[in-house]
Amino acid sequence: MKSNRALAIACICSVTFMILVTIGSMIYFKSQLAKSADAMKGMEKEEYERHYVLITDEKNSSFWESVYEGAKEEGKLKGAYVEMLGSNLSSDYEQKQLMRIAIDAKVDGIILAANESGAVTALINEAVREGIPVVTVLNDNTSNRQSFVGIGSYNLGKDYGKQVCRIVEEKSEGSYEDGNCQVLILMEGEFHNTNEMLVLGGIQETIEQEYKGDVSIKCESEYISQKGTFAAEEAIRDLFMKPDLPDIIICLNELNTTCVYQGMVDYNRVGEIDIIGYYNSDSILKAIERKVIYSTLTIDTKQMGRYCVDALNEYIDMGYVSDYIPVDTYLINSENVADYLGDMAENVEE
Amino acid sequence: MWKNKFRKMTLQAKLVMVFIVTSAILFIVNMFMFYNVNTIVSKLDQIYSSNLDLNQLEETLKGVQDNMTDYLNTKSTDAIKEYYGNEKELQTMIQELNSKATNNEVALMEKNIKNLTESYLKLTSQTIEAKRGRNVEKYKMYYDEATELYTYICEYVYSLNREQFKNNSENYAMLSFSLNYLEMISTFILFMVAIANVILVIMVTKSITNPLKKLAAVANQVENGNFDVELLQVDTMDEVGIVSNAFNKMIASIRSYINRIKENMKRERAMKEKELLMETHLKDAKLKYLQAQINPHFLFNTLNAGAQLAMMEGADRTYEYVQNVAELFRYNVKKNNDTVTLEEEIKLVDIYIYILNVRFSGEIHFEKRLDQSLLHAMVPSMVLQPIVENCVNYGIRNISWQGLITLSVYELDERICISIKDNGIGMTQERIEKVMKGQLKQEDLSQDSNGIGLDNVIARLRLFCGREDVLEMISEGENKGTEVILYLPAVEKEF
């Protein structure tokens, strides 16, 4: 009787053991499979109400990446997915081609780092006609666009002008030949961009109003073509080949800033020329730390991205949006660069 | 309930059940493995089907573009027919593409492709319309736009294909890793289940063989004659249980048979004992009776008194007779169960013959031929008298001629021979043998003997001499007398 009971218990135990082993392994395997399924690419999906595209000629610059990031984050909160149009295509398309694609792909909104060309204006107008709201960012285009998100170019010019005055005041009078200070302002594009003209005006006005010293400051501008691959870099290299170099170079975009900085290092002109740059990329910040670049003006790129998405949402929801949305600007020089470098390190760690 | 059922199961059913249970578990485990493998394989299939779909879409798109160009070039009906076929196909194809805004790049590209293709198809149909309406400028413009769009779509399809292929390669690696993983887990499960199964089978077979072993052990004990073994405990109702039960019954019945035989034997022995006891008691009673009749001292004293009386009265013959009778009793009182000299024994025979001759008026003649040198030999008492008594009672009592008893003592072959010979009726050989073997029945013996039979004499002589041939009876036939010869050891026995 006893042995029978023991046998029955042992049988039940062994069967239970088998079942437990099987079920345990099943659960373990399923969880492992689920984990790998989560890691599978192209499987996860989150649906959004709206599809916005960001169109820029410089997809890979950290400036625009930062803007895109800001826009994407804001979009995620507000139910819109922002796509950096053309980023995953194998061909590089120009702005107008991307505009064409965006219009024909019937997206819900376009964020455009516009240029002033007529073709782009026409495309903006076509998009608006098709019912696709367009927000220009950083650079405006006189068209039927719904809104412009960017910095006031005149104010930006004034900031640059102040920096020029500071540089000249800091240096002793003898350091400029003949008491002349040459300021070269590197402009984008082949057209006389309205924004850039405003910046230029701002600079010149500020210098005239604020500088009371004996040095005569002369401003010149040079157009660096951004069109065509590597055009800007080549143009800037050409600058350094010229016999008379300016005393101060003002760059109005990130690419130019980096190129000028690199050129200065390569041609061994560090200390001879003061650079006032634009944007706060890692290399620019490091250059400020090493005092190769005097200072840089930057805007809150994430905020800019956020404002773009907000503007589009506002227009679609309300039917109207304010024509100009200003974005905050900052000045970074050797005094406060440590803060920004710290931020960078933190971001990298994240 | 289940346990009872298990107990009642036959061995076959038990074995079959164990086999089925273990097989079922293995089967389930295998099914689970196959299910998982299938899931993974179908996922692998899914991965590459998306690439295939895209390639088809590209083909059809190319067809539409080519047909449109062909139509614009030739305006042929074949081209327009094919165009419509491809257009329709393309329409259905793009219906399957994702149309929602998502954060998934691939899905988003699908959405763009879908919308671009829709716009493209709208443009191509406008182109065809314009061509039909011979609006040369318009259809050229539409054609250029459509072609531009066509290149964008191709670019998109190509990029999407590349993107998917990149993802799929990673996914494939992941899934193939999962497959390897599954293999490992499957091996582990099968291994564990196999071990558990083996244990299960061992336990069940043990439950079958253990009772058999017990049965064999008990059977061995029984074989060695131990019937008091403990009965087997029968828990199961299978074949072994049935055999064990039968064995138990067998042992029980063997035990009861043995008990019955033992009882019978006991009863028989008791009865025999009783019979013997009866005989002994009877003999005892007879002896006591005889003893009571003859108190030798009393008789001797009385007879002595009688002898003195006869002497005083001058009756010499009476005196002598009574004196001899008294002497006989005195000998009995004195010498019973003792060794005496041969002379004393012969004297007793003399007294006995004298008394008999007084009783029977001198009918018995008694002769002695004695070797005087042998008379001091020691012999058991009361040996010769019973033989002489036998001679008188059976030999010469009822004969018509003069009875003669001859007693001779002589030495032969270093042994003392005592011969007592009568001339009476003699004995047959059978009777002699019967007497020698002591087989004569009680009834055959005479009533008035002094109780000491011939077999008693033989037994005592054998004990005295330590050998068997102590007495010989010789008779030549009827009426030719009988001779009894005693053989005693020649060595003198002294106290």
C-alpha cells in the first residue's frame, strides 16, 4: 500500500517535472523571442495623425540635425511625425526637387529652409494651393508661406556688429596696419538674400553707432556659393590664397564657420584673423575653447524646430498663424564656452 | 479512485499506460518545437516577401511608363491596352502599401511611394488624355512632369528596397540566432523529458518486479521447509497479484493439512500410551496380588514353628519336610535377585525335588553328575530352579513312565555347562524356537509356577554373561525328553 502510494506520488512528480520543464522553457523562449522581435528593425510602428517634412539643403549639418530633433520631439508630443525628407534616399536631391516630391507625396505640412530663388517661390505657392501649409525656417522666401520661424536678421547683424566693436577695442591700436580694420562677411548663395542684406545692414549700422575709436573699420562681403558639392569649402580656401587677408571674418552659417576655422589652422593664420562664427557645433565650441574662433552666435535650434511644428499645427487647427516667429539667439565666447562644452559632454553621455 | 484503478490494472495495461504517457509527453514537446520552428520560418518568409513585392511594383511602374512613352510615340492600341493593364495592376498594388503617417521609416517611405504613385498615375492619365485631344504642348508638359515623378518614385522604390534589405539582413541574423537558441532549448527539454521518462519507466517496472522478487523469496523459504512464513501482501490485482494470492492460499492449505496430520498422530500416540498403561497396571496388580499372597518371612517363620512342633511331637519326616519347605522360602527371601554359588543353586534344586517328591510320592527321580571343581562358580540366583520346574511341569508331569531328571555340571570349551535333562514328552522344534524367542503367550504358562519364566532366566543370564548364546534347548522329538544346557563363563566369579 505504502509503496503504491510512493509510486503514484513519484509518477505524478516526474510528470509534473516534465510539464514544468517544458512550460518553463516555453516561457523563457517566448520571452527571448519577444525580446528579439522588439529589437527587429522595421517592425515597430507608432501611428501619427500628421506627416510633416523638413526640407533643407544641408541635411547632415549638426545645426539642421538639431533643428530636426527639436521638431521631431515636439511632433511626437503633438501627434505629428516629422520626416527629414530625402535623408533615406540614395540620391541627393535639391531643394526644389524635394519640394516637388513633398507636394506630390501629399504630406500634411512642409518646413522649408528656403532660399530666395523663384522656382522655390513657385513651388511654395503650388504647395499652398494644394492645401499643404508651408513654414519657412531660418531663411525666408517672399511667397505665400504660412509663417517664418527664425531670427530677426537685423538683430543678428547688430549682435555681430557688437562683437566686431569689442574685438577692435580689445586690440591695441598698433595691431592694425594703417589704422584700418578689414571685416569680411561671408554670405551664402548667389543671390542677394534679403535676410543677409539685413544682417549686413545691422552690422554696419552697429559699428557706425557704437564704435568711437580711431581705427577705421571697413566692411566687405563675399558670396560663398553653397550650391554644388564642396563649393563653399573651395571658395573659402581661395580666400586664404589671396595676398591681403581681412582682420575679422564673420561667418553666417555653420559650414562656413567650420571651413574658415579649418583653413586658418591649415594656412597657419591662427591669431592673425579673428573669426566670429555661427552655431555651436562641437568643433566650433572646441575652437572657441582654443581661442581660434573669437566668438559664435547661435540660436536655440531645438526651439526653432519646436516652433516650426507648433506653427504648422496651429495653422491646420486654427486656420491662421502668426507671420513671424522669432527664435532666441545666444553669444558664445571663451568666457562661457565651458558651459556649452559641458552640455555637449552630457548629451554624448546620454 | 485513480489509485484503485491502477491497482486493478493488468501488467499489460500498466506497461501500455506508461508507454502512452511518456510518448504523449514527448509528442507534446515535439509539437511545441515544431510550432515554434514554423513561427520563425514563417517570419523569415515574411521578411523577404516585402522585397519581392517591391520588385514587382517597380516592374509594373516601369511598364506603365514605357507603355505611356510608347503610346505617345506611336499611339498604338497595343500600347494603350498594355498601359491600362499595368495601370490597373499598379493601382491594386499600391492599395496594399501603408497610407498612414508613422515613425517607422519604411512605412513612411511606403506612404510617400503610394501618394507619389497616385499623383503619377493622375499625371499619366492626363498625359494620355492630352495626347488623345492632340494638345501637343500640354501632353509634352505632362509627360515631362510624369517622367520626373517617375524617376522620384524609382528612386524611392530603390531606396526602400535597400532599406528593407538592410533591415531584413539584420532580422534574418536575429531569427537565425533564435532558431539556434530554439534548438538548444529543444535539446534541453528532450533531454530532461527523456530522463524523467526513464525514471518513470524504472519506477513502474520496479513496482511490477518487486512483488515477483518477494514471491520468489517466500517460495525459496517454503522450499527449505519453513511453512511459517509471513503471507505475501497483495496490493495489486495484476497477474503478479493473482499469482501471489494463489501462492498465499497454497501455503494456508499446506499449513492446515500439516496441522491435521499432527493432530491425528497425537491422538494415535495417546491411545497407544493408554493401552500400554493398562497392561502395566494389570501386571502391577497381578504382582501386588502375588506379593500379598506370599510373604516369605511370614511363611518361613510359620513353617519353622511347624518344624519345631513336629520335632517335639517326634514326627521326624514331617519335621524334615517342613524344614525343607522353610529352607526353600528362606532361599527365596535371601537370594532373590542376587548372585550365588552354583552349589547353592543345586542345593535349592535338591530341596525343590524333595518337596515335589513328597507332594507326588517320589515319582520324580533326580540324578546329579557334578564336577566338584566347578561348584564354586558364581551364577545368578533362581536360574536352575525355574528350569527344573519347567521340566517337571511340561516334561514329566503327565507321563506314564518313571520321570527322571538329570542334572550335570561339566566344563566344555572353557565354559561351564549345566545340563538339565528330562525324559518327558519332549518338544517340537517350533515350540523350542518360540520359547527361545520369548513368544509364548501368558496363557500358555502354568498357573502354579513361581512366576519366574524361562525368558526371564534367559534375559538375566545374557545380562550376566554379556553374550547371547547362554542357553540351548535340545529335544529329539515327542516323548524323547528335553535337555536344557546353560553355558556360563568358566572364570570364577567371586565377591
